[in-house]
Amino acid sequence: MKTLLICLLTAISISHLNGSEYTQLPPVLQFKNGRPVNTIKDWEKRRKEILNVFKQEMYGVAPPVPCGVKYTIESEDKSAFNGKATKKRVNLYLKGLSNPIQLLIYYPNNGTERTPAFLGYNFWGNYTVINDPEIPLTQQWVINQGVIKDNKSSEQLRGVRESRWPVEQIIDAGYALVTLYYGDIVPDYNAGKRLGVLAIYQHPKYTWGAIGAWAWGLSYVMNYIERDNRIDAKRVAVIGHSRLGKTALWAGANDKRFAMVISNNSGCTGAAISRRKVGERFNILIKIRPYWYAPNFSKYNDKEEELAVDQHQLIALTAPRPIYVASADLDKNADPEGEFLGLYYGSEVYKIFNLKGLEKKQMPEVNTPYFSGQAGYHIRKGKHDITAYDWTQFLKFADMHLKEHKDAPTRTQNTADLPVK
């Protein structure tokens, strides 16, 4: 009876997600058996429960990330941006993978101190991030969009994504940038499940799809970053847009080495509450992108409420590290309100660490960022994209968390059995 009462109270406290229909969210701070989560030690056990469901039912079980990393430095130029930055190209080599994983790195030339960094995938290749003839075109499969034909890279695309990657702005703010083409890990199409890293680790126990593989790849890149003497590996923010925003969340959930997680316009199976059934839904993703997910995910076609977890719990897995979620007002498919609510309900977990998450349930106005403790959110005017406005907010949030605490022990090292206040 006591367990039933706890469950009912939890359901009441987090109902009416879209203002018109009653929806029960699975609780963050309550074990499967109904026992409340009161301490950090409790949370670590509850965290494993939640993580395991996401592995089994949505993103899949991935193989362990190799401990080491083999790499070559392809080039290094200390005169980028009129001497403000160093550009470096690094190739990583993974046993069994036919292509190198090509990193494009920019460091600020502001001294010898290790700098914090942003790590994120790009969609079309490193040569699209900035118009630089020294950056080679990707030889990997590329999705056909715009001028891209026959799934091949093109000289026409040099620098075409500069608006999404304001490298000089990032450098001026005192951060390094590490980016790579997500197709170096696994191509983004259905037959890709037999290619890339998915082809290397073929075993029935590995049920991962493309999102799981891309997240795994970010952890492999972190192995290199830990060996880079220009980057402080304890101050790396993982960032992603759209499907790569989903990937960033999943990478941050699995790998505590990422000091901050940033999800931009990630929508369904990203930051947005699935049970709202607003915008892009499970049935759409299962139909057109089944290869992103574990085989079990297909069971939930039109049955979001039957999945034992929801996306606010994925967001909670970042704690106690800071997390930022961003939306766009015209991006209806991503369900901006659902993204905000995912962050709001997920950030409840921070109280276990005597930290703050979002305190106001009311969405902020467009172009009015809301920073609260370990959580940050904004909804900007515009469409599904990542813009200079988004990056301005990300940099401000990073300044609060990756610079002020750089000499302090990371909060993830705190294992004290603290009671909830």
C-alpha cells in the first residue's frame, strides 16, 4: 500500500504535460520497486536501472570502448585566424575500420595552459566547417541534400556549414573545438548497420544502432583528447544538433568524462518527452530510421506510454554535470515544449547532489535564455538549425561551469552519501 501511494503521488505531481491530457511520467527519483531515492549512493543504483532500460529498449548495448587509441598528426598550423589559433588535423585508427577517423581541431593561441573544449560531430565533412583548401574532402558516404549528389562530397560544399560552426567566436571565447564527420563512424542509412564500427563488433549481445555507434565514437575520440597536451580533458563539453543532439545526450549518459552535455533541437528520443506524442514520434522514427536504434525499439510503435523510461530520465543521467537544451520556435517536429519539459523534470535529480536544476516550469519567452544552476535552456526564433545565437548561449553557460571550476575537483568525484534537502 505504501509503494502504491508513492507511485500515485509521483504521477499526480508530474501530470498534465501538454495541458490537455493526463500523462504519467516514469519517476526519476524512485526505484522500480517504489523505494525513493534519497542519497547519491541511491542515485548511482537508480542510474544503472534507468541506463539499462535505455540500452535494452532504445539505443542498444554497445561494446566497450577500447582503452587506447592509435593516431597520427596529419598537419599543424599555428597561424590560423591571423595567429589567434592553431589548426591541427589528426587521424585516429581503429582496428578493423577501413577508413581513418579524421579530427579537425582548433586551439586558441592564448598561452600554454590547457583549454576547455567543445567536441561534436558535423554532418557533411570537416571541409564544410570552414572554407580551407587544406582540409581534405571526406571520402565517405554522404547523405544527398542540396547540391550533394550520388552521396559524394564536393568542392562546392567547402565552408557551407560555417554558420553552424563559428570557429573564431569559439576561439575568442577561450575554447578549443574538436569536430569530425559522423559518417567516419558509421554511415547514416539503413545498410550502414553492416558498415563502419557496427561491422567490426558483430555479436548478438551488441544490439546498438547508429546513435549508439555515434555516441561510442565520441568516447573513442575522448581517448585521444586525454592525450592532447593542449586540451583539458576534464573540461570537455559534448555537443550535438538534431540526431546528433540525441547522440550527445546518449554519449553523456554513458561516459562521465564529458564535463557538460549540450543538446540542440534533438526532439524525439532526444530531449523531448515521448509520452506527449507531439511532433515527430516513435512511429515515424521506427518507419524511416529503424537503424538508429536497438531492435527492441520497434515494439513501441505508437506505444510510447509502454516504454518504461522517458527522455527526462535520459537527461537526468547527466547529473551532477551541467546540461543545456536548446529549441527553436519553428521546429515543431522537435516539440520545443517537450524538450523544455524533459529538461525541467530531468533536472529534479540535481537536488540529490545539493545542486540546482530548472526551478520554473514555465517556458521562457523566445530569445530569453534561462540559466538555473546546472541546467540551461533557450528557445530561439527560427527553424531547425544551430546558429551563432545558439553558440553565444552555449559559450555563456560553459563560462559558468567549465571556467569557474577549472581548479576544483570535478563534481562527479563526489561520492558522499548526502541526504536530500
